[in-house]
Amino acid sequence: MEKIYLALFVLICGDLYAQSKRDTVISIDEVVINENRFSTPISKQNRNVYVIDQATIAKLPARSIQEILQYANGVDLRQRGPFGSQADISIDGGSFEQTVVLLNGTKVIDMQTAHNMFNLPIPVEAIERIEIIRGPAARIYGVNSLTGAINIITKKPTGSGILVDTYAGTNFEKDSEASGNSFYGRGIQVGGLLTKEKHQHSLFGSHDKSNGYRYNTGFENNKLLYLGDFQLGESNEITASFGYIDNGFGANGFYASPGDRNSFEVVQTTLASVQSKHQLSDKWTLMPRLSYRYNYDDYRYFGSSNLNTGRSQHYTSSIAAEVNSSYKTNRGEIGFGAEARSEDISSSNIGDHRRENFGVFAQYRTYLLEKLNVNVGTYLNYNSDYKWQIYPGVDASYEVSTAFKLVGNIGTSQRIPSFTDLFLNQRPGNIGNPDLDPERAFQGELGFKLTKGNLSVNSYYFHRKISNFIDWTRAVATDPWQSNNLGELVTKGFNIRSVYARGLSAKARLNFSLGYSFLDSDFKNGNPDLNSKYLLSSLKHQITNAVDIKYANFSLLFATRFNERISGPSYFINDLRVSQSINKLTVYLDAQNIFDTTYFEVGAIPLPSRWFSLGLKLSSF
């Protein structure tokens, strides 16, 4: 079956390439990727970077970051709850703990468990773009960027105004096991922007509520986000952010099925950061940053009716300081920086623990030849539990022509075990292992970027080895799951994505995107008699496709996702958004899982059947 997909992909790309020769080039503002020390236009990037821009986000039938990322090529989003209640994410066959998430360059690390990583107070309307950086990225982002990084960039206001976005939806089915009511979901998002000459402010609030799509899967999600930008003269800028999210959801089957049928979970997260940029001279730039994260996780095995037993409460906090700098020379650019991080947890079944982390960055990029760009660097890390470690890497690209570029990189990275991995005590369900070692990765990647007319194609092959791979295993079903360093996970992969855009007339435009990813994983030095909780559920084949047509103020997008995992059945999911704008008002209709596919992403948890939503958005931005 995969041969058919590949043949179809090649034929389509060939046809689009032929068409692109007849089309005129459409100029757009180029995205600049900010990698803490260096700012690089996407066309000059030496890495496999995939950007989901604001225009694409607006077209997708998605109301959360999690739902947006499920359309991203090479990204494995595995949801437990509906519509962004809880989701794990991995890149190119890694585990959900091996991808670091950033908000405007600030790391969002949950030292308790990455299950809570995407409990973020970021409404979709506040997002400028999402950058997906694939491959080990320790020398750029530091700890836990084992298989890649996801950087969420928020909008900077360019004018003042208000936003109101409200929706309601249903699958037209009834909760026959409990209330007998029809399943529904509804929400509202309100935002305001204020722009002055020397300062800009954004304030967003949102409320989403649903009774779920099957027994005990309802949720209520409240978010608040403030963003502020302040210009102190031409050479100094300060950016501040504050966010809070309160997320409560039914957790039927999330962790210990079938006994947790009535379980409920509350996750509350507070984020705050202040960062600035100072142009000290024409050559020297300084960028300090301070951030804080607090998270409360309350898991109730027997639900909210019995809080005296089966309850786990976790309080975690982290504070981080970081300073980055870049200096331009006649031959290139030098980047250097340092970060310090302190993490604390107080938990009913993990205990009280603290650890510190300190890291130093050093990078240098230059054009060795007119068309050969090289970026080399390293990250030196000290952790209070695991002492000193060093992670070097190098990226390079060669411009064969203005339309075709060869790209390659070799990198290393690591992932420090979470407090859950180390100390969890939920007998007889799950127990940690305090003797775990950090995971380490070594990866090489080679690919090309083609931009010709209205067509762009990016294709890469990579080979990665993760040593000390951590997974939760058990020998028989009556044993508890326990975290262990199992051996080496060797993954070879190929991914290709193409985008074709064409103006059909003065008012009409067609956009077509198609991506394919293939992963071949081989686990070495492991124990074949152990059952794995996460390893065998990695993706093997993935296809992402979206076609959207815009005519004047009318837009239609049809998106398809195909996933085939190492174990379990494969499935197609098809989604649709239709929208019509009238002045400042937009009416949209979302249809998700149009053909009512039954599918699973985590264990035996079925995900929502066909779902319809109708929304209205009023914006004066």
C-alpha cells in the first residue's frame, strides 16, 4: 500500500513542478526563525524546519494548539481527551518526553510528566506561527530537545481592536451510559489589542466546555493570556507575558483502564516570562530572559465523588534565567549564551525533590565558500543529578542554484528523566525507577530544499540512535508498569513535504500541500519478553494532505490524515472547514472525522466520531 502512496506522491509533485514553470512567482514576506542567538530567514536555514503560519492556522478546523499540530508532517500527536484536553506529542518516532516545547523561545518543561506539556494558555487567535524544528537540537535549545523542538510564536499587535469568537458543536449522539443528553461542545474567546507608538498590549481570554463524546470525557477549559511589548528607544526592546489555564476533564481510560472509568483530572498552569533585546552596537546583540512556571496536577482515580482515596496531587515549579548574545564578524557570526534552571516538585506519590541545571552555549556560523554555509556549535550541561555532559552539532547547506539547496546536519542531544520516571509510586499501577540514566541521541540528516515558482519541496533522510531509551514495561499484565533504560532505539526515516500555491484569477487562489513520512525503528539490546507501553505505538507511515480554495472572502479547506503505526490498525481521518467573511464578521463550519472513522491513538481509548461545529468570529484588528 505504501508503494501506491509514494508513486502517487511522485506523480503529483512532478505534475506540480511542470505547472510551476508556467506560473509567475508570488512574493511573500519571508519568515525569520529566531534560534535564541541567531535570527535566520527560513530560506537560509540549515535545518529541517517546518513552519505553520498564521494564514494556514486560520483555515484549519482547529481550536487548540494540539489540533493544529495533528496536521503537521512528521509530528505524531496522540490525544486522550477530545479537542485538546490532553495530548502527547513526538517528532519522527521519538517518545512524548523527547520533544521540547517553547513559547516565544522560552522553554516550557514539565518536570513531573510531559503529559501536561501542552496545558498552555495560548488561544489559537494569539498565534503568529508554529515552528517545528526536527532532529537533536541541544546546542540551540538545551535540555530535552532530543528529537526536536516546537516553538510557538505569538502575534505582535500592529493595530488596536477587539475580537470575539464563539462556536458550538455536536456529534448528534447521546450519552446513553449516564445523563442521556446529547454530546455537545461550546466555547467563546475574547481578545483585545492596544497599540501605541512605544508599547503594544494583547489580552486574550477563552472558555471551552463539553460533556464529551462518550462516558466521562467532558471537560471545562479556561485560559487567560497577556502579552506586552515595550520599545525603549531604537536599540532596546522588552517583551513580557503572563498566562493561566485551568483545565478539568474526565479521564476515562487515560492511565489505568478499565479501572479508571470514573477518574477525573484537574491541571492548572501559570506561566510568566520577561525577555529583552538590546542592540549594543552594529555587531553585538544581547538577549536576556527570565521565566517562571507553576503547575498543579490533581488526579482523582475514583472521580470527584471520593477524594479520600485514589487521589494524586502534584505541585511543581521552575524558575529559569537565560542570556544569549551574538556578535557579527567579517567572516561570520558568533553566538554564545548561558542558562540556569531550578526545578521543584512536592507530590503525594512522587515525593519532594529538587534539581538544578546549568548550561553554556557556543555557536559559530560562516560562509566557507560563496554558497556553502556552515553552523557549528556545542552545549555544555551540568545537572545536579547527572553532572557534566556535552552535546556538539554541525549544520551545513550548499546552494546548487537559486532554486535548489542541499542541506545536512549531524547533532547530539539528551533527555533528563522526569520526576515521574524516577520516583512515581502508584502501586499496583505504575512505579518509577530512581536509577535511570538520561537518554542520549545521535542523528545525521541529509536532504534538499527546492523552490521553483509557486512550488516548494523539502525532503530529508535521517538516521538516529537513542541510547538508554526509557520506556514503561512489564512482563505480565498483573505486574505494575515500571520505567527502565531498555537499550538502543535505532530509527531510519524519510520525510517529504510539498506546497503548491496558484492564483486562479484576480479573486481566486488554490493551495495544495502534501506530506509523507516513513519510519523504520529497530530496538536493540532490549528484552523481547517485556510488554511496552509506548514503544510499539510509534508511527510507521504518515500522510498529511490539505487542499484549500479561496474566492474573494469565501474559503474552503479539506484536510486528510493517514496514520499507520508499528502495531494496531491504520486509519484515514478527513476534516473540513468552510468559512465566509462579510466585512469584519466571519461565519465558519467545521466538520471533523467526516467519514466517521473509528480510531485509537493511545491504548484502547476511542477518539471522537464525526463532529460538526458552527462558529462566528467578529474582529476589528
